[in-house]
Amino acid sequence: MINNYFYKALSITSDTELKAFSKNSGIKLNKLKYYAEEMIYPHRGDLEKILAITGLSEIELQLKLGHMNSDLRNLLSLHSSQISEILKLVEENKTARSTDSIQPVFKTQFGQLFQNDCMALIESLPHESVDLVFADPPFNLNKEYESGINDKLSKREYLEWTERWVLGCIDLLKEGGSLFIWISPTWGTHIAETLNKHLTFKHWIAADIKYRLPIQNRLYPAHYALLYYTKGDKPNTFNGERLPLEICRHCGGDIRDYGGYKDKLNPLGINLSDIWYDLSPVRHSKYKTRTSNELPLKLLERVISLASNEGDTIFDPFGGSGTTFIVSEILKRKWIGSEIGPVNTIRDRFRDIEFHEKVIRDIQKNKNTLFTEEVRKIRIKNGKWLPETLKN
């Protein structure tokens, strides 16, 4: 793709010119494409060749590429008044925030669903009006979505689009509100760079994934990232959660050796950590309600229970199969969401809300306890310790 910031900075407008630049500069063609497509700042030896052949200064190249190191940021800050005058005309011509009214296509006791692009909805909602944002955006992996969206953008296009909706969500969040983004670690590093400028980092939660596909020349990617940030120093709501002790599913024995500290364990369970091993992919036809990836109910039950209370407002810009909405409804949270694609799946899930209510009840029954009832029976049968046996 020649229409790229890197190529524009080098005044390259065609494949022929790119090959000529490679030959004249002595930089391999694949290396130039790597810098362009991955948005990587040229390495020092190549940088000197680029500056020599283009006649650009390094500061000018940095500005053209949008590469801001601390020296350049300090320089821009020092001359902010002059720069703002230059940019004032651009600001005056900037498109105003949309105030057009859009209407929901589906409403429930607690929520509203809009069949719109997420930015249209974000721009129509009042600033600082939601308590919790949960977002599971497309990962730009060239997947086919029911909405027909382009899931194979260039890296720069994807990151620019991502920055727009992330900043929009930040504006919607109340002071003390929480934001969670479910994303691949690769994109998570870029999104975190934006979030760190506006919100307070709480956790990079690693959600263990159960796939075991061979990947050459790489460490096996074993987790999704769940970025957790708050608006302000601390969240308005943090409802701590505890999990049952991890045990062998066959014999009910301990996975870890707690030695002489067994009697010190909290009877309500083990503190929830920032590594989540207990989320399984949605595979069963009763649970999986669309062809695209679907998030497990347990994930949304945990996030919503952790960072909101009954009556709070939840916003999800990428509705997908509606997991955020169905869990919010069951937990009596007000919710607002958008889905650009078909919404029949979401409607169908609400018609079968009793099934989802049962799943949520089971999830909640099996947390904030050291051993579930089922596990207690297995441990008693196999002669394993329980809190009450330690006191004897």
C-alpha cells in the first residue's frame, strides 16, 4: 500500500519509486516495507541513509511520521503558542460533534440497543454519563463478521480508528468510572499508550485461552488482554471477588501446597488475581449464538459485578452477540449499546433470558467460597481436608 505516511514522508508514490529509493539508499525493499506497514521508526543506520537521500532533518521526518520522542514533545511544548496559531484554522474547520438523534431498535426494562456504527452512538450520548465501559472490538484479523465490516485495515488505519472510539468512550465515562477493553496483547500495547494519557491504569488482566495451535518462530500466545482503567485516582466501585481453591478435578486434592497455612485461608475463597484461568471458549450450541467469537457469560458477570452496582449504567460499543447486555439486564444494570450488524441474535437471547439467568445464578453460587458444594462432596469422599476438619 503506497498510500502510507512513511512513503509520503519519503515522497514515494508508486512501486517503481519505492524500488528506486531502495536501490539508491541501499536499504532493502523488505526493510522499507517493514518500516511502512508496521509503523516502525527507521533504525539508526537506515535513518541516516533516509535523511541523506531525502534532505530532511530528523525533526521534520519525526513530524511527518508522527513519531514523538521526549525531545520533540518538549520542543513542541516550548513553541506551543506559535504552533497553535498555525493550527487554529484546522480547528475552526473541524467537524462539530454530532448531536443528531438516533433511535434504539430494541429496548428492555434496563437497556437500549442501537443498530448503528459505534461512533454515531458515542457522539450522540452525553459526556460523563456512564459508570462502566466494556469493549470487545474487532481484532483486525481479516475475520468475516455478520456486519460485513472490513476487518483487514492497515495498521495505521486500524489504530487511528481505535483511537477515535477509545477517546469517545473516555468522554462518556463518569469521574470514577471504569473501562475494560478485551483485546489481543499486540493491539493492547497500542491502546494502553492512548489510555495512559487519559486514565489511571489498574490492571493488565491476562485471560488464559485454551487453544493449542502450533505457531512457528514465536512463543505460544496463551492469553487475551483485558485492560482495566479508571477515570481518576480510584474507582467509584470495586466489589472484591474471591474464587474457590484450585483443586484436581479428578480426586479433589490440592493443586498447590499450602503447607501449614491451610487454616489461614479465608473461608470465602482465594483473592481474584490479574490472571484468569477459569474462562473457557463458548463452544456449546446452546451458549454459542453466532458464528463470530462470543464472550463467555462468566467474563461479563465478573467484570460487571466487580466494577458496578445495581442501577449503574453500562456502555458497550461493540454489541456482538449481546453478552454484555444480557448480563447487565440480569444483574439489574442499565445498559446502552450499539451493534452495526444484525441484531436478531441479541433479540433471541433476551427471549431465552431464563436460560441465561440460570447460568448466572450458577456462576454466582460458585464464587466467594473456598470450596463449592460439589467439591466438598468429592473431598469428603476422598478424605481431603476441609476448614472444619483442620480445627479437630
